[in-house]
Amino acid sequence: MSESPDTSTAQMPALEPKSALRFALPLAIFIVLAGFLFIGLSLNPREVPSPFIGKPAPSFQLTQLAQPEQSFSPAQMQGEVWLLNVWASWCVACRVEHPLLVELARKGVVPIVGLNYKDKRDAALGWLGQFGNPYRLSIADIDGRVGIDYGVYGVPETFVIDKQGVIRFKQIGPITEEVWRDKMLPLVQQLRKA
């Protein structure tokens, strides 16, 4: 009598390497994608890294909003720490930060130059007349080309520029009391000492 193999205890064949890879590869891709998603969701959308930080502010020459016969270039601010604030009369969020800018100008904390972005001159001047003018001067970027050169995503945006004309900070969206107190003012004070 011959013994027949016991099929109830027969082992399953081992997975071939190709088969194991077929399951491991999608799992690895899923883990990597989930990691990127987790990191992305934890970032603050207002803190978009700017490629301009630490680089000279792009040069331009634009006419002044209130005095179109006169022009302005960032070279005129050489030797000063200053803010370039991108704003527009049609910008709802600009109204949020505007009282703070007016207060900074009243106290003489830091010179602020306004870059009036894709706006109509009359509307912009009317807006400043209604809400107050915090700017040493405002310049008209009617076609938005200077805004593009500065990597402007939308308005308002504000740049801190040092004495040598180098961009040191970019605020996307309205400047809040907290952003001013915790980030911008300490930087302005540090840059003035340098």
C-alpha cells in the first residue's frame, strides 16, 4: 500500500518576488503621497516661500499716483529700511490692514511706499481720501508688470526692504497686529541697526 500525500497539510507555495513587488510598490507610493498630503495640510498658506527673500528688490520706475508728472524708483529709498505695500481700491482685504498702516505712518515707525496695483487713478485717490493715506508716496502699477516682477499673488502684499535694497520679508495678505508685532517690527528694528 502506497502512502498518498496529505493534501490537508500541504503548504501554500511561496509568493514569487514579482508578486510581492506588485503589492509593495503601490503601498510605498501610497505612504509617500500620504506623507506629502500631511505636510501640505500642516503648512500656513500665508507663508508661501518667496524666491525674492535675500535678493535685491527688482528695479522699476513708475509714476507717482498723486503727482503723475513725478516718478519713483526703489533706488530713491537706498539707505532706508522701508515697506513696499501692494494695494488697490478694489481690494476688500486691503481695508483690513489699512488702519494699521495709517497708525504706523502717524507714528513714523517706518516709511511705507504704496504700489497701487491694477487700479484706476481716480478710484485709488478717492480711496486714500476716504480711508487715510499712510504712504510716503504711492506709485501706479496700472498694468501690473511691477507686481509680476515682485511675484505678487494678489493684494495686499507687503515687502520689507533693507538699506541696501534687498527684500528681507514678504507678507501675503493683510498685515495683522500679531504679524507686525511678532515678525515685521523686530525685523525692521534689526535691519535699522545693521
